Amino acid sequence: MKAVTFQGVQNIQVERVDDPSILDPADAILRITTAAICGSDLHLYHGQIPGMLPGMVIGHEYVGVVEEVGAQVRAFRPGDRVVGTFHVGCGTCLSCRRGDFHQCQSGGVLGYGMAFGNLNGTQAEYARIPYADYSLRKVPDGLTDEQALFSGDILTTAYGAVMNSGLKPGETVAVIGCGPVGMMAIQSAFALGAARVIAIDLMRERTEMAAAVGAIPVWSAHVNPVSRINELTHGEGVDVAIEAVGGSATIRLAFDLVRGGGRISAIGVTSEETFEFPLVTSLAKDITFRVGVANIHRDIDTTLALVQSGRIDPTVVVSHRLPLDQAAEGYRLFASREASKVLFTVD
């Protein structure tokens, strides 16, 4: 089959590789119909993730059709159209039984190398999905591939971050970073009852995209975001800040934006090992700070329902649709910020 493979830093190639096969009775084999580049794939692209070896199949955002199932799979049959979580969970370990599927003791992230479970990815014609009964969902009637795909990662990642913030209806939210995850966070905040969402980004076109879905845009290359937030909140600060970039600079900004008693939920993926925590500020202002990998299994059914009802439109971020053969160009466009979101159609 054809698959997108990692060959080294900024070296992505489409190659012929072996077709996947059932390795465990809980596996399913999918024929992939649509795949996407996630922002976290750029960490692989830039060589920032340990355990990536040349020839590994990458990617973890996907929709497909079930081709084959293992003997223990009960929820799916060949022909079912499905979307899957970017991380897999066994459903039976202590973490999964607690609902912490993202902490599964035998799970991993698809297409993310040796350090994350050594699982092949889904930017390919076919893919093996472990623990299929727990890690796949049937695509609801009426949804296109593009609408469903986002619930397997970035939409549900963003929705989960807003849920983790404890947002209450009527509150004001700042979303730092208006890339794909940030755009999903803006729509999720509105769906969960935010009265106002303030969207902050260095790129003007991204703030304009945010404004189109109802957010108040703050172009931070032109306007000081702290000053602008103070203007909009009469000096109080926002109730909730969602950090959707990754890294210490934007986390520091989040602490500057929230009011006393406010909450920060950080979901941006970073390769930084540490950052300087503003302990005194947090203590004095009684700030709640939460960070963690998304628990997609927890919220995927909710986000699929929100998309199906028309409450959220995740496709607003799509800028490029390319055949799988053009994956290298897709990565170049995404890495250079010439594309906001790249989808691959798989014939």
C-alpha cells in the first residue's frame, strides 16, 4: 500500500509499504478515506519527537471504512464507516476503567514513534487500529468525512480543554492561538455557554477567521493583548484562558490574562521540558492551572453530536485538500503556515 513515511527532519515521503494485518484479536483494519496533518505532526517533521525512525508511517487524524476485524471485536463489522481517536486505549486497565483512556497502560499514539507505542500511523491507504471497540466510533448519519474527522483529535482536544477549565455559562474566555485547535476551542466555548470569546494570535488572517465564527479578534502583532483584554474586561481579566499554542511564552501570557480566581487550561503540544511557573502570582490570584494530553475517548461522542446538530462546524479551518501522493507538499505548506489545515484524500 501507499503510506506517508518519516525519513528524517523535514523529509516526508510517500512509499510502498506492507499492508497492515490483524496482530491482536481486538484489532480492526481500516481502508482510510480521508486523513489530515495535525499540528503535533509538525513536531515529528522538525525532529523534536524521540523514537522516530526512518520509514515509520505517520499520521493520526483519519476516517475510514472497516475492512476486517479481529475475533474479539464486537462493535464493528466490515463496511462500517468510522472515525477513530488519535490515541488508543484498551478499555480494561485501571486507567481506562477510571475513564482516563489517555493514560492507558498499554495504549499509545498512532504514528508517533517508539516513545508513544510504536504504532503505525493513518496517513496511508490502510491502517491497523488496536482496541477497535474502544478507539473507533461509527460516523453519524449525514456527516461527511471532513465533518467527522476532527472529532478524532483536534475538535475533541479543544472541547476537552474547555471542559477541563470549568467554564460556566456567561463567562468570558480568551483563546491564545487561533490555529486549528484554537478555532475548535472558540467554537467549543460558545457551545458550552461562553458569553464572549476573545481570540488572540500573531497572524492577522487567523484572527479574522476567528472573528468569522463570532470571536472578538486581538491581533497580538499589532496590539498588546494584555492591554486589550483589560479594556474589554474593565481591568478585571478573563474568567478562563485556553492556551492552544504550546510553550512557555503563551502559558505566561495566559497567567497575565486571567482574573483573580480564574482558570487556565493548556492544551498546546510542546517539546519544552520545563517552564518557570509563576508561583507567587498564582498563589495571590488563586489561579487554577491545568495541562494534559487530551482524553479523546471521554468526549468524542459529544463532539460528534455537536457537529451533527450544526452547533460546531470544524471544516472552517480547512484550506487545502490534496491527494495522498502530495503529502510532502502538504507538510511543506502546513509547516510554512501557507495552509491552515491540510486534508489528504485517499483513493
